[in-house]
Amino acid sequence: MTDDATLRAQCAHTLDATPFTKLGGRTADRYIGKVRDCLMIDGERTIIVTDRLSAFDAVVGTIPFKGQVLNQLAQFWFEHTKAIAPNHMLRVPDPNVMVARDVTPLPVELVMRAYLTGVTSTSIWKAYESGARTFCGHALPDGMRKNEALARPILTPSTKAAKGDHDVSVSRDELLAMGRIDPETFDRAAEIAAALFAEGQRHAAKQGLILADTKYEMGLDADGHIIVIDEIHTPDSSRYWYADDYLERLVRGDEPRSLDKEYVRRWLANEAKWSGDGPPPVMPDDIRVEAARRYIASYELVTGTTFVADPRPPLPRIAAAIGAS
């Protein structure tokens, strides 16, 4: 585990933004997402994974080495699941960078859930707590408690909101009625999501973890094939719990020990009293360091290898690795 002194020192040197507009001296199309900065040229997408953290559909600050963890954990999972579904990864030239095929993204996030949990307004628990017994077309029984396992994993699609707006959970029928995606493409993507989630849960259990839920993004290549894109089974897109004391904590009514950004979401919602409206509060370094510990722990527990942080100034390092300016 990276020591606390290194994490605290890195708080002042996180990768918050990138200025690059060219690759190899050629102007690239540029897209800035919540966490990733992308440069597109010649059918390839150079994805720079920053240290920005998104919660409640807003960027709330930066976490030391978060981008390196996400990028390298996505690399692990893309390699691990490539026999299940093709993905966009081509190469990883830098700890923060993945070069990928540039495909047309599907206008939907495929969210797989196996537990009744969450703190965001779109979470299944918030809906259940308010009295709903149907979520995204799935019937839910009375008498369930927070963080309890569902009878089986379910797919709960979500619209992909513009930056600054909120995603909306919808059923398959509602999504199709919007005309955003055709039934055949959606059902093919749903099958892939279920297969990826089953493998993610299997591998997590082997490592002493529970993969409670996750989201997948997919796209279509020029031949109409579905390609898994963005990231997969990272702490940003997934909820990981420790398995060893999950049941004990469930019985007591305690929250599961988590390895994802839920820690920051809880701090924002419970301590800072912020859940997405107005400007986000400033995260203290103690919160940022603890979040970094959890991101790094997730990498090491999932992969079974030690995370090696690269503390060099990120912008010149990345520029040299990909020929960016």
C-alpha cells in the first residue's frame, strides 16, 4: 500500500485537467468528460484518466493517484473479460492513459444491481425507501432492508445525461419508448452486461469481495458490433464490499465496509449535507487521502498485485508518452 506521506504530498499535485489539443503535432478532436479527457484522431481515442472525482453527477474534487488506479484496473478487467465481450482497449502507454478504438457510444448506461443499496437519488434503495416496489420494471418484495441481496441480479438502465444534469433510471420499455435505442441492440447489450457482471462477481468473491453493483458503457463499431468502452469494474463504476463481515454488519444495520467512492458520497451527503445541488463543498485532505487508500486497496485486492504509484509530474510525463502538446 502506498504510504500516507506519499498520498498527502500528492494532494498538491493531482491531475485535475489537461491542456493537450494535438497528438504528434496534429490537431485532434477533444472531449472533456467528468473524469476523462479524450483526444480523437485516425479512429483512435486517447483517453487520459484524471484524478477528478464525480459524485451526484458533478465533479467534486481530486483524489491522489485515482486516475492511475482507474486506468490500470480497467486494463486488468478488459484483459480479464475479453473472451466474454470485445472491448475498445488497444494499448496503455502511461499509467493515466489508455488508447482505444473510437466507436459510437450507445445512449444508455447498463447498470447491474445485486443488492438493495445506494445513497444517490437514482439508487434502488432510495426508491424502495420512499415506498416504490417496482424499480426499472422489476418487482421488489416488501420487508427488505438496506444492503440486502436481491433475489437475483437485475439490469436497471439509466439515461446518459449531459454534463451537469442527472441520469435517470428507466425500465427497458421506457427506454425503448424514448426511441434512443432499438430493441435488438439493447437486448444484445443486456446479455453482455449480465455475462460481465456474473464474471465480475465470481472473481470478486474469489478475492474476498462482493461486487454489489456496477455500470457498463458500450458502443457500436463500424460493423455494428457491440464493444465495451469507458471502464469496467472500477471503484468509480462499481460498488465493492468486503465479504468477510458483510452478513454480520447487515444484521446490525451497519453499512458494509466499502472499497469504492461510496465513502466520499456518504461524506458529502451526511457530513457536508450536499447531494448535487449548488456548488460542491471543498473536500478536506483527510477525506481525499482516505479515499485514495480505498482506491488503491481496491486495485490490490481485485488484481492480487501491488499498486505502484508514479509520483512524477503528470502533464510532462503524459505528453512524452503520447506525443501530446
